[in-house]
Amino acid sequence: MRKYLQHLLARLPLSRPRQATAEFEARSAAEEPGTIYAIGDIHGCLDLLRQLEALLFEDAARRPGPKWLVMLGDYVDRGPQSAGVLDHLLAPLPAGFQRISIAGNHEVAMLKFLEQPSRNSSWLGFGGIETLQSYGISETAVAGASRSALRDLVHSHIPAEHGDFLRQLPLLFSTPNYLFVHAGLRLGTPIEQQHPDDLLWIRNEPATSYAEFQKLVLHGHTPAPDVVFGDHRISVDTGAYLTGRLSAVRLSRENQPQSFSVQARIPGAR
């Protein structure tokens, strides 16, 4: 499986061409709790997410004070349960936990489709078909639908609260010690001047240092067989929909970052 994933990585572009706009939604917190868990790309793998969170809740029970779960984007597409993942992210957490979710490139693509299905149908080949199927919309129904019928089909099956959730997602979340972003950052560019396409799409080489940003950066987007601990950066995407492996990292004041993973067999994965 490791060789298979590395083969796929070699075929991925390092980034995509940037659009003209440079505005993006960012949020920050002046304080952070003693324990933060950052969870990598889920891609519709709800069962894995539930297993991973159960592991994190067990770990958290041994740690005092409030905790955050920071979700690093790409909740939808490719895997089988995207609708269920969004429902899960909107559900209450156990006492003492707060969830903070940021946008990945797949959430942005899904939102564009929801707002203008016929103009953004390229999303369907980007994992969107699997997402629509998770809402009970068949590929056949989509293929044969007129522009107005497609819009009605989408709006009748996908809850409004899911669209509202996607619209409010920031592209960046910062705290005194950490930066959370989906894809990564462009070197030589101040945080406030980062381009949204880079935050969503960039693929830095694994050896790239983020020391210039003066915080530890947590991101996903570029899958690897294991969590990658780099210089001022940790990549948490372990290719859940391909490998059956979903991962998280615990950040705490007292200890070095610690990774957690759960594993399930994915039919057809090598």
C-alpha cells in the first residue's frame, strides 16, 4: 500500500494555477486550550472518523481542561458517506470539547456546485458523484437531468444546513502557537497575503520548512502513508479513502505532538 500511495503522489500536481482574487476568510483565537487534536482529510469515511474520535476521546479523558478538535478540511467526496460526515460535524460533541472546521478544496468545489450545478459540473468527476450518491442521488439521475431538473434534484436532496455549513468555513485558523490550514502556505508570503488557492491547493515538498511563519503549521491535502513531522509543519493526511487509514495529531503544552491513527480495510485498496 505504501508503494501504491507513493505512486499516486508522484502523479499529483504541486499546486494549481491561482485565480485573480486574493481575499479569504480567516479566523483566530487569542487563547488556546491545553489540548488540541487536529484531524486530517476524511473524504466521506464516516466510520473511520467515528473510530478515530473514540480513540481521541479516550486519550482526552486522561487530560485535564477543555479540548479542541480542529478539522483540516476535505470532509466530502470520493468516500461513501459524505452526507453522514457533514451531519456528524454538525452534531454536538461531548462536554468539554469544541469543534473547529476549516475548508478544504473539496468543500469549496461542492459549494460551487450547490450554488450553480450546471456551471460547476466538473466537480462530479472530482469525487462529487460519490457525494451525491451519499444523499440518495444516482449517477443516472444526474446524467439525464436538464439544467433546471439538476438544480431541483440537488436542492431537494441536500439539506440547507449542509450548504450553510460549507459557506461559513474559514480557509485559515490561527492561535498563538499554531496555524491550521488545509493544503499549506506559500513561502515568502506573509500570512495575511496568502492566496486562497494556495491555502486550498498548494503541495509543498515534504522537506519544505515553515520556520518563517514562526508557528507550527498543521495541514492535510497531500496524502502520505503516515503523519509527516517536518520543520514547523505537520501533514496529517494519510489518504483515508484510499488506504483506510485516518489520522490525527495531539498538540499539548506539556508534550511533543503525538499522532493517532485508525485503520480499516478498503475494498480494492492495495
